[in-house]
Amino acid sequence: MEKAGVWGMSHTRVPTESRPGHVAMLAGFYEDVSAVTKGWKHNPVEFDSVFNESYKSWGWGSPDIIPMFSDSAPQMQSFTYDADAEDFSESASRLDSWVFDQVHKFIEASYDDPDLTDAGQLVFFLHLLGLDTEGHTHRPQSQNYLDAISFVDKGIASMVADFERRFPDGETAYVFTADHGMSNKGSHGDGDPDNTQTPFVAWGAGIRSPYISSEMSTHSMTPSVRGIRFDHPRDWSLEHLARIDIEQADIAPLLSTLLGIPIPLNSVGVLPIEVLAGTSRWKTESFLTNANQMLNQFNLKTAVMQESRAFFTPYSPLTQKSQNHVIWTIQEAISRQDYDMAMSECKKIIDACNNGLRYLQTYDWAYLMSTIVLGYAGWIVLVLVMIAEGFQLNFREISGNFHYLMIGISLTVFIFNWIQSFPFQYYLYSIFPLLFWWPILTRWKRIWKMVSGPKGANLTKNIAVLITCIILLQLLVMGYFYRETFGLGLIILGFAIPLFRSNLKFNLKVGWFIMCCITAIFPMLPTDTKNSPLLAFLGALGIGSLSVVAGRLSNGIQNKRAANIRTQVIVVATVVMLLSDFSRQFQLGISTWTQLSSWIILILSFPLSTWRFPDSQETLITLFSAFGAPYILFAINFESLFYTFMFALLLLWLQVEETTTAKERTNNLDAGMALGALLYIFLSYTAVIGTGNFASISSFDISSTYRFVTVFSPFLMGFLLMIKLIFPGILVGSAYRILTRRLNLSENGTFFLVVALGDVMSVSFFFLVKDDGSWKEIGMSISHFAIANGFILVQMLIFAVSDLLLKNVSFS
């Protein structure tokens, strides 16, 4: 870095995961996140990449990454290790060692290979997974991670020596970078700068010498040095060198230019000409090639839109006339050797193309956003109407004129979609608002009477309840941004319930307040803490102690016997946890029987949770103990402690609500029912954020799954993390179900009320979704909206499971 080549940072986009990162680097575009649903190895749509355009390519590394490109590039040979080698419980440097050894053997055996003799446009791709694996397992600040960095440094030095011996003509270029970064917690996925900033180092043929800071101080910042930065962290000791920052997609046109091959067709990257050596004319013509590639892409997509959209409005800054003029201006500047002007014009047209591509991408957004918001609003209002009317909507009472009006509106919408040649999913977006608003608009008089009451007597009260609910929901929205909000909310609940429930016993008031304050500690703890076997063990003791106490307080021999079995399973889970932590600490590998024991305990938790008892509170204790055993195996820090205190808070919640006089079963919507649903939503979110910030994709560490699986498997690990998060949610859902039945509230009404209130939060996050600003802001806004909608889907599962577990249970 100090003697040859350039260095800086490559800035990635969300999601900061392996697949989209590699697509951006090697194909030059940012793949839609839905592609991961097709798997990491398979492409939903084949795309052009640097490998496809090369004369010959070779790739070594992970079976999750290499086949993404080699399967669609016939000129690429791939070499991958077995998937079982990606074992988190062992030293990950052996993965990189395998790559280095294989490349060395290939080079040594290639001296007589005709494909490598006097050939150019060759690509050698080394995928090094060891650092990522060590970071996930031991965190980036660990000695294991630092040792892995040292190993990779030495391995790269060895590889460079091998290639220089094999290709002594000095025509080899080297680019070192990464698909994503990593947080101190050892995770990635969101838009945090730790995850979006990756190293970028380039040297060799076609790469210029380092920029010296002292020489750059008086240099005019022409377009050829647009990426130069001087703000380095002091501990890097590189103040004398300027760094070059690029976007991740810029790597694809850089590689193409160095190889002398066409830039991938769908690339949106901007050639970082400040990285290149060579004459000013060559660099300018290379930049013009990049501009022409972008123009061709823009014109092709514009033609597709013109064919499919009636009344299409083209992107005005890039008319055919203006394109021809700019290209002529650039060529004229090159002919008179005014390269700075030519580069400046190239940069302008590339930026215009990116803006134009975004214009085409977002062309239908106004229509889509309108239909989505109308759909959400219609659904929320319809749910409230159904609850108020006892889920009995009588369409026979509606005037036929309203039906004809709605049929006319529906036909108009469908004709508009057809004229615009919208894809099939747009029709679905249009159907939902029509389905929801149809029964609402055709019964608006009855709805107004329900809202206003006799002579408008209830109008003010109902508006006040509505405003209160919206304000409280917005406070929950704040919890996505500030996790501490839920801790503060618990403290407020600790004060509020005893204050407004004067009939509570003193010891119950004190117990409620203390438990709220203790539970409030966990949402205020940082999520990037290191693994703590001690805290995990203390949590296991807490779960075991509560299970023992519950067993002794149980009535009947059968209940005591069941409690003893659950306690024994908890003890076994604790032993497995301790043994696996010991093996992991000394890198002995997680034994097969340890993993098998973990899976058996997880599977046993489900039949143990269905061991029903006639008393509802006894059943809730059963669920806590049954799910507590596998939860111990998921814990790597304070999670088990939180699980214990959260359950204690739920037991007190049941005791507090026992002082409330049960009502007659009713389907009518009232303030008490709404506030109860809000409290349930609050506790549900608290159950999740107690162990991490649910607003961040990367806040939940996959290390939680290493007692079950040590070989990298993103979907299986994600499934296990979901189980870990849903166990406390089932406890909260079961407690809420118990309360609704004790208070004789409508089960369907309370469920749909929770869904409607959750949708209000989803609409709030929909308006907060950003497509500009920092990648952290963009990524977090998308994550918030996705998680808010996922919360609603999870509630369906939790209520269904809770109803199953509470079947034939007495709620008196």
C-alpha cells in the first residue's frame, strides 16, 4: 500500500450479505433482495458478469458462492471444498488454507497449459471465507480473528509470488476486497457502517502508484481524482497516504477495464479512473466506454417501458438529441486533448443514466403507494367494523346502487391496469383495496352511527380513544429506533398499574413494580456484547429454579411427576450448554452427540409443552419449563435471565388482572379491549427486544445456533433463530389468551384487534421507508417495515399455537 497500488474503502449496500455483495462486485448491479429466496447458489435470473466476458476464468472457495457464477459461465472452471468443511466449531483458517494450497498446486501444474500460455483476459477468483467464519464465531475483536487476518496476509503474499513466477510479464493486476463488513457482535446484514464499509486494495498492471497526501494538497480536484479521501482513523498510521473510496458496483467496470473486456451489461458501476495508471487518453476513452455502456442500458430499458406503458413520459434530461450532443462533445474534447473536460462530461452522463434508471425503476411508485396505503387503511377499518358488528356483515341490507358503483370502480381500475400493461402482481395490489373498501363504503351510514352513538354522544369519547391508541402505537414505533423505549415503558407500567388499580394488594403492587424495573434492564443493555458463559449459566439456574419451585407447588402426583421430568430435561440442557461452551472455547469442535442432544431437547420441548393441566396458570408454567430447556441451549449471554424475569412478569400480570371483574362475553369494541390489545403488543415486542434489537437484521447473533449446527447453513440457522425468538412470544400470547377468556372477551375480536393495531404501525413504517440518504438509513427503514409486517404474520402463528396449547384448560 505504501509503495505500489492504491487503497481505500468499498461501500456496499443493504442487505450486507454474501450473495448480493458478490453480485455487485462481479456483475456491477445491486441484486433484488428477493433473490436470496432462491438460495445462495442459484440465480433466479441469469446475468452477465466479469467471468462471462473473460477469455477464461478459474474460481476456488465456498460451494455457496463459486457456483453462482460458474454455472452460467462455461469458460469458468470451479473448485470448491465440501459444504461440511464450513464448521464453526473448528479453526476457519483451514478453509483459506485449502484455497491457497489448491491455487498453488494449480499454478505449479499449469506451465504447459495452453489456456495460460500467451493468453490474456484471464480471471483467477479466490474466495476466502475464513475471516467471515472466525468473525461470526469469535467476534472481530478476538485473537482468533486477528490470527486469521495474519494467516490471510501471509497467504496472499504467497499467492502473489506464485502468480508473478508463472506470469513474469508484469501484466497481472490484483484486486483485494470483501463482500461485506462485520459488526463487533460478529454479525452483518443491515446498513450499519461496520457492515457497509469493506477494504479495497489494488496493485499491479494498470494500477497507479499511491497518492501521497503532501502531493495532493495543492492538486486540483479534477474528475480523475473524485474519490480521494484524507480522513483516516489515526490508529491506521496512514496519514501520509490518501485513500480512494468507491462503491461496490464500481469494481465490475474496474475489472473489465483492466482485462480489456466489455463491462457487464447490467452494471451500474462507475469506473474509478483515479485508480488507473496509463495515459490520460486511455483513461478518458475507458471512461467513455463506461458512459456508452450506461447509455445503452438506459435506452434499452426506456424502450421496454415505452412499449408497455400507455401515456409514458420519458426521462427529459436524457433525450436522444441530448445524448448525441454529449457524446459529440466528449469526442471533440478528446480530439483536442482536453481530457479533464471529457472526463467531466462522461461523469455527468453516467450520473444522468443512473438517475434515469432510477426514474424508470420508480415510474409506477405513485400508483403502487396509493393502492398499498388504501389497502392498509381499508383493512384496518374493515377489521374494526367486523369486531363491532360481531363478524356478521349482512350484504343484503345494502342498497344495490352502491354495488353498481363499486363494480364500475373495479372495472375502471382493471382497465387502467390492462392499458398500462402492468404485471400480474399489480392487479393483486389493486384487488385488496377494492375488496376492503367495498363493504365499508356500502354501509357508511351504519358505521357512522356506531362511531357517533345516539345523537353523537359517543363521538368525542371514541375519537379520544382512537387518538390515544395512535399516540401509543407511535411510541412503539420509536422503540424500533431507540430500544431503550421499551425499558422506559416497563418502568412506566410499574408505576401506572398500581396507581390506577387501587384494589390491588400491597404486596402485589410492590412485586409488580420490582419485576417491571428488573425486566426493564434488559432492553437497555447493548446488543454487541461478547459471549458470556457465566450469564448463560446463571440464566439456566434461574429457569431450573423456577421449574423446581413450580413442581413443589403443583397439586397432584401427575403434575409433580411432569414437573420433575421438565426439570430433569433442563438439567441435561444445562450440562450440554456447559460442555459445548468448553469445547468451543478451546476449539475442540462440537461433538456429534452434543449436537444430537441439543436437537433431542428441542424436539422434546414440543410434546412436553402439550402436557396439559386443567388449571390455566399451571399450563403457563408448563410452557415456561418446556421451552426453557431449548432456550438454555440458544443462550450465549443474558437471554436466559431475561426469559426467566419475563415469565415472572407474565405471572404477575395474570395476578393483577384477576382483580378485574369479568365481563359478559361481548363482541362490542370498547376502550378497555383496545388498551388491553396495546398492552399485549407492547409485551410481545418486549419479549423480542429483550435479547436484541429487532429493528436490526444483524442484532441476533448466529452463534446462538452453534450448539445445534456448526456447518454454515443460512436458512437452517435463520429458522433456529426464529424459534429462539418465538418461544417468549408464545408465553406472552398464551398469557393474553388466558386473560381474554377469563374476562369473557371475544377471542376473534381480540386477535383481529391486535392485527389491526399492528397494521397501523406498518403504515407508519411504510411512510418512513427511505430510498435516499446513507445506506444505514435506507436499510434500517426497509427492515423496520418488513419486521412490522412480519410481526403480524407471527401473531397468527402465536395465537394458533396458544389456542392449541390451551385446549381443554379451565380459565376460571
